[in-house]
Amino acid sequence: MDLYEALYTTRSMRRVAPDPIPDDVVQLMLDAAIRAPSGSNAQNWRWIALTDKAKIGRMAGYYREAWNHLN
């Protein structure tokens, strides 16, 4: 399968396995993400990779609050 076929035919994932993602896989995903194009090559993205369930829960609350503020 070539890259475009994979990009055009892959459905979005709504259910994922609860297994933790290995650190080397997280590193690869972040490496790919920082190489993706950005508008005007501004590269104004920020990344947070959390693996601790308690921290993820706290961040979810902050995210929800910010989202509600914007909408």
C-alpha cells in the first residue's frame, strides 16, 4: 500500500486499546509531528505527552475548561 492510499482510506479511530504506548513510539510520533508542515512555516505548535493517568485526568479538566471558554 502506498502512502496516499493509506492516508485516503484509513478511517479515524474512535476506540483504541488501553495498552500504554511505549516511549520509543511516542518519540517517533513527536518526531513525525514536528516535521509536518505548518502555516507559513510558523511552527507555533506545542506538544505535551502525558503517560501518568492522574496527570491525564487533571489535564482533561483544564482542556475542558479552556474549550468551554472558547465556545
